[in-house]
Amino acid sequence: MVSVDQAAAGVKGGPGGLRRDVGLIGLMWASVGSIIGSGWLYGAEKAVVAAGPAAILSWLIGAVGIVLLALVHAELGGMFPVAGGTARYPHYAFGGLAGMSFGWFSWLQAATVAPIEVEAMIGYAGHWHWAQGFQHAEDGTLTTSGFVVAVLLMAVFVVINFLGVRLLAHTNSVATWWKVAVPLAAIFIIAAGNFHPGNFTEHGFAPFGAHGVLSAVSSSGIIFALLGFEQAIQLAGESRDPARDLPRATLGSVAIGAGIYVLLQIVFIAALPLASFAHGWAKLDYPGISGPWAGLATLLGLGWLSVVLYLDAVVSPGGTGLIYTTATSRVSYGLARNGYAPKIFTRTDARGVPWFGLIVSFVTGVVCFLPFPSWQQLVGFITSASVLMYAGAPLAYGVFADRLPHRARPYRLPGGNVVSPLSFVVANLIIYWSTWDTLWRLGVAIVLGYVLLGGYAWYATRKGLPDAPRLDWRAAQWLPVYLLGMGVISWQGGFGGQGHIGLWWDIAVIAVFSLAIYYWARASASRPEEIERSIGEVAVTEVAVH
């Protein structure tokens, strides 16, 4: 056996476990391929409807928030190169109760992205006559034939994953080169002859004010579009040189994705014909609105480009769905390693693939087509689940800075003691902007997670199983206050709530509440020896020498 620090130097996985076959490009393209998905197809149109031309500011706000979170993850990923890392940092820092909670958020986020991408693929395919019967015209929900197609697409994601991580990385890399090239081509080709600066001020730069700018960050799919940098972290257990490659892949993917999305928003606004928003941005209308970019290209006389964009509407979401199917099985692998799920989730086949986790991710994806049929409903829900997952990393970062100051850090975040609490505040603001209607649904999913994972943890503890998690209530005493507090603030706030907390005051309330939770969690975290024991029990066992 070797230590996690040795694993960071690139130890090969042992037989029967995960294989360390993924290099820097594979890691970075896993993240970039997740970031450039259906978000680029729909994000610019939905954001401008919500915020007007000030949607550019929404993208910048979202990008800053994601960069802060990515910086924290970059250091943690280098410290702990294990599969499903986002599900495991809170476990190390706070013990079983907090680890189980954030592990569930991580799994919920990963498991529901693939069906979102399938919905996007089917929605754009409606351009072709043969696919127009896959969705109901009145509300966009799947018909029976559409449901069958969606299930088949999910099955394709799973089959490719079963062929092994090396083939997966190559397949995703090819798809990602295409996914990056097409939006860049659209940006420069459309802007070359259709850039109208007057569009930015025709109805005012920010017709819906600050509320529109902030609500667009979450509810219009901006944060959803920028998510995905953590895919390199989830694959850390299969990286050849995680200490060197994880920080580069994480930060590099955010830079590429954010740059492309901001340019897309600028060009989308500037290229629209004046008649398409003559009645205001909230009533944006033009032929092909169901496929914003392809429809715009057709309207501008770029028919050949629209064909390429419709093809990309299958490749881009498909590539993202593929890699999130991978992530789901790795997060469930990490949950089982932590003792929150049965050990069957850690079993791998001859190719090093956690097969049971893949099967469960398929079933979960199919179920997700039922309760949340529309794309935007899914986006709002998953954004909140995602950011709840990300919120665990800044909390864990603060604990490791206090409790493990001398532990090897291949990448050390400059100003981490400032960036970490700030990123936690930003994460909670994004959760709040997702609206109360989304958060109460997320609350139901959280309760379901406690029933499933908590039930297994109770069973494992009662039976005295060797992998039973350490449910440290003292170290997680802040957690119920945090979850309930965010719910109450959202309920009383102005984003889908009662409106008793006004704009700007709500931001101040979230900031103060977040900082209080951050330093409370930091003070009550597990002791250094308990953290080291958790790391030794969970991480080292999956990195063996041949």
C-alpha cells in the first residue's frame, strides 16, 4: 500500500480497482466537455430574456463565482487525488453526517445532468421532421416515442462507459474538440457581418434592473452552463499524474468555458434583428426560437451554419451527458468507499469500470425524465443541487488549512483564507437566486437522501460492518442550521419567496449568515487525528501498487 501523497505522484491503480489511464488533456477535456454542453445552445437566449443586454453582467458574475469555487477545488484535488473527490472532502473534514450530506448533493447533481442533456438533444432535434413527434408542442414534455428515444440515448452513454476509461477519455476528447470549435466558429462567422451595437441600448441596457441580472445567474441556466470543472476532480482516482494535472485541468477548463460563453452572449445580442425584440427583451421572438443559435443563423441567411449547429446540438449535450454518466458512477464509488452506500458500488469489472454505479446512474437518469420534464425546470433544480455540492469544498478547505497546515499541497491557493469564505458566500448567493420554488423541491430531495444514505449508515453501524461511517454529530452541528437557514431566507426573500427581505438586504443577510456558518463549521470540525484516520481508512485503500 502507498499513501495518498504517493498516489499524487502517479501511482498505478491495482488490479480490480480503478485504472490510472487519464492524462492532462483527458482530464481537462472531461471538464471542458462538461462545461460546453446544452448551456451554450440555450443559455444566451434565456439569459437575455431574463436580464436584457445586462445578461453579459450575469455571465461575468457567474464566471467570477465559478472561478472562486474552482480555485478551492484545485488545491483540494491536488491534496486528495481520489475518485469522486467532491463527495469526500466534507467527509474527511467533518465526519459521517456532513460527508453523507454533501456526498448526496454530489451524487444528485451528477446523476441528473445526463437526462438534462438528453432533453436538450431531443429539443433541438425537433428541427427535423422525423423528430417532431418526440415532444408535446404545448409544454415540451416527452411523448411516448420521445421517452423511448431518451432511454436509448441514456443507454448509449452507459455502454460507452462500460468500454473503459481510456476509450471514454479518447471519445470525449474528440467530441470536445468539436464542441469548442463549433461555438467559436459561430461567434466569428455571425459577428463578422451581423454586429449591431445599438441592440445593447435599444430598450435600455438593464431593462429588468439588478433583480433581472441576479436572477439570470441561476434561473436562466448561466451557472448550469458554467458547471463541470469538477469532472477532472471526480476522475482523480484515474489520473496518471494528479498532483500536476488536476489543478491545471480544473482552472484551465473554467477559463476556456467562461471565455466562450461571454463571447456567445455578446454576439447573440448584437446579431439579433431589431424586429425580434421590438416589444422588449421579455418578448423576444423570431423564427427558430426553439433552437436559438441555429434559428438565428437561418434568419441571417447562414443556412449552412445552421446545419452545423443542429449537428452540434446532438454532439455537445451528448458529450456532456456521457462524461456526467461517468461522474455519477465515480461519486457513488466514493460514497461506498466512505461507508454511505453498499460495497457493491465499489466493484469494478475487468476494465476497471464501477459497473453497478453505472447501472444505477442509468436507472436514475430514466426516472428523471418523469418528474421534471422541461429543460428549464431541470436546470433550476440541478443548479441548486450543484452549488450545494460545491459549498462543501470551501468549508473543508478552511478545516484543512487549520488542521492539516503541513500536508503536501501540489497547488497552493494564494490568499486562500480570503478566497475560501468568499467562495462559500458566492455559492450560497447562487443557491438563493435559484428561487424558493426550486429550493423547496431540493429540500424534498435532501430528505430522500437522508432516508437512503442515512438508512444504510444506520444499518452498517447496527450490524457492526467494518465500513460503517463515523457519524460525528459534534463536527456537523452547524449543518442543520445551515440547511434550514438557507431555506428560511429563500422563503422570506424576493426570489420566488414572500418578499419580506428586499433586494440588496437579502445579499447582506446571505453574506452574514454564510460567514457565521463558515467559521462555526471551521471551529467545530473533526480533530486532526480523526481527519488523518478518515483519509487513511478511505483513500489509501484504493491506491495499490502492482
